[in-house]
Amino acid sequence: MSFSIEQLLDLVVDANASDIHIHVGQSPALRVHGEIVTVDAPALTPDDTEAYVRAVLSILDDNVGHKVSYKHLENLDSPGGGSDFGFEFQGKARFRTSIFKSKGHCGMVCRQIPNKLFGLHEIGLPDKVKDLLNLTRGLILVTGPTGSGKTTTLASMINWINENQGQHIITIEDPIEYYHPHKHSIITQRELGSDVNSFAYGIRAALRQDPDVMLVGEMRDLETIEAAITAAETGHLVFATLHTTGAARTVDRIIDAFPANTKEQIRIQLAANLVAVVSQVLCRKKDGTGRIAAFEIMVNTASTAALIRDNKTHRITSDIQTGAIHGMMTLDFHLQHLYNRGIISGDEAVTYAQDPDDMRNKVVLTTPHPPSPRHV
């Protein structure tokens, strides 16, 4: 191996890369501002990738002060063929890591989680969002595709509450990514696998731990969705994520998770307890210096709640378009705003628009040259 694992992780931090990929037959590769960039090094052998996996697991053992790596190695060789965990790297960053088997050989992807907790303004959220964070009950959903920055947005929201309110905040994560110190609030962070067995159980257990605010890493199954809605219904402010884009699709995704004979009831519960949906995508900046989030924000007004109850979610976008007074905005509105300010290109705005044809009529497109291989 040309580089030690410590050198590669330093390279990730220095390049402000989001991920590093370790695969057999390929030199180590970084994702920088959304693009894959290969490290100037020989292609990795099966022995190389296994050594890198074991080196990262050794760092994890040092983090926790005892040997846990054997459990992840057992998972790697199990029918599931992989394991996920987080670790701290020399106080410079945390990494969310997935190790796996591919064609019988070890592979790994490490995602960098910066140590810095960002302010709401720094990540581009409007000031109106603070009104939502001052509520004492309800469900706030942060949605978007994998890698769109949902975790960073949630961490910023939790950090704002931590700094400005005296609450008990309980998070249930898989794995823990941002570490939150106790500030004005008390924070209990629980990790799936080591602290709690499932999201749903973690939510139910949290209700007996005097919570004010709860964060659920992902509403990935019916049991978790039910538990999160119940927690919001019983007087807690609950944050959760879904891999959906757009408020209407998010509401439909939740309702579709339930059996047909319960859908009407869940529409009523969701209409009463949903506070807001913040949907986001990450766009490349026009100047090549990084990426920026574009948001859609839906606040559950009386009008929106009626649409949810009456199964007219297709009209939610119209409500958002006319709901600026409540802090609402569509994703396409924000994309055009970023384009008009010269932050993103017209091509990028069209790529992420909910209505690409309409966006094409509002922006100037360029024809990019074929990309050349990039190295660091």
C-alpha cells in the first residue's frame, strides 16, 4: 500500500472530501464536491483492502477503549456481508463507515462528518425555521436522497435547540455522526446496535426518559413511523428523516407504508401532528468551490392539513407556492434563487428541479465538455 489509512483520512480532511472509497482493482478514490477523484496510487489488491478495513477497525477499538472490531468482522463474513459504524479520527473529523464484501473481497466507504456544528444560516436555512424549533410538540421531517446533507441539517437544528433552550434531547442514530456536547440542554445520544436494538424500541424507551425533543435517524419501517407519530402526538417535538424528495411525496410515502384499512386514520394523525417537511438536495457551486443545499420547506397550515386529511396531497405544492408568509418555498423557487445569484449553473438547476421543463425556460444552459479523469 502506498498510503497508510491515516494518510488517506488526512487527505480526505485536507481536500474537504465527503467520502473515500476503498475497492479491489481501483486506487483509493475521494468524492470531492460531488465528483470522484482518484488518488495517485496503484490499484488495490485484495490484501490491501482487507488491511485498510482492519486498520479502520483498529481505530474504532481505540475510540471505544476495548475490542469491538471482531463483531464487525463477523458481520462482514455473515450472509448480510457488511457492517456500519462511526469513528473519531485524531480529533480532526468523524467518519461514518460501511465495510462490505464485493466479489468475495473486502471493500469500504468512509464518509467524513466534520467536527464543526453549523449554524442554520450557514447551511442556508431561512430564519423562519427557528419558529418551528421553538415548538413544543409535533413531527418535523428532513428529507432528501442519500448524501443530500440531511444529517448536517438535523445536527444544526438540534444544536440550535441545545444552545437556546433548556430541554432534554434524545437522539437515536445509526451510527452517531455528530457528537453534541451538553450546552443549555441535556443531550442523550444512543447508537443502534451498541446502545439500543432498533429505532422503534429506542423511541418507546425514550418516552420513559423525560424527553422534550427526540431525533430519529431514519423512519425506515412501519413500526418506527408509528412510534415517531405517537411520540409527536403525546407532546414531544420529534425530528426524523426519509429518503424522499418533496413534501407531497413524503406524505404519500408515510401513508403508503400503512395497511389499506388504516390509511384514513393515519391521514388524520399526520394532518394533526406533522409540523413541517424540509426537503433538500445538494448542488455543485458554479465556481467549483463546493456544494450548497437547495431546500423545499412545507409548513403544515390548516389548509395543508386539510389536503392531507382529504387525500389531496397532489395539491400540496400549490399550497407551498402561496405560503411564503408562513416561511414556505418550493424547491424550484430556491433553485432559481441560487441560479439568479450566480451560485449554481442553469444546468444544475434543471438537474434538480421538480419541473425541469419549466426550469429550462428560466435559466441559461451550457454544454459541458466531456469530463477528464481527476487525480489528487
